[in-house]
Amino acid sequence: MTTGVKEAARSEIDLLRDNSYILAYAQTASEMREKITSEGFKLAMKSYNFESIEDYSFNNISVEGDRGVLSGSVTFKNGNIRDITVIMIQ
């Protein structure tokens, strides 16, 4: 189960890194799409600078019901390292 959540999160992040906001939006949970337009999603995601991510990894994954929480670290192209937490909803 955790492998599927991890792959889904990686897919979403990789789309955002490639500036593929329309595809990333299409993959988001319907619950999110009901709350935000594709343009609003794009503006929100751009503020996180996904395209500046050099590498990332998840070292903790938990799944409960239809939600997965993944946490780890992100290395940006400028060398900065930050924590990352991703919540995935099926």
C-alpha cells in the first residue's frame, strides 16, 4: 500500500517539477478540484518552486484509510535543503 502512495506522490511532484500544472491538477483528488480551479492550483503550486527541486526523498510514509502522509527532504538546485510533507488523498 505504501508503495502506491509513494509512486503517486512522486508522479505528482515530478509533474510539478516539469511545470505540467494541468496534468498535475488532473491527478489531484476530486475533493481538491472541487475547492480550487486549475488556475488557482497553478498559482498556488508555482509559489512552492517545484521547478527548482534538484532531488527529494521520503523517509516516512503512513497510510490510514484513503489518506497517505509522506515526509522527507528536498534539495533545491541552489543547495538549500528543506523538509517536505505531502498528503495524498485517494
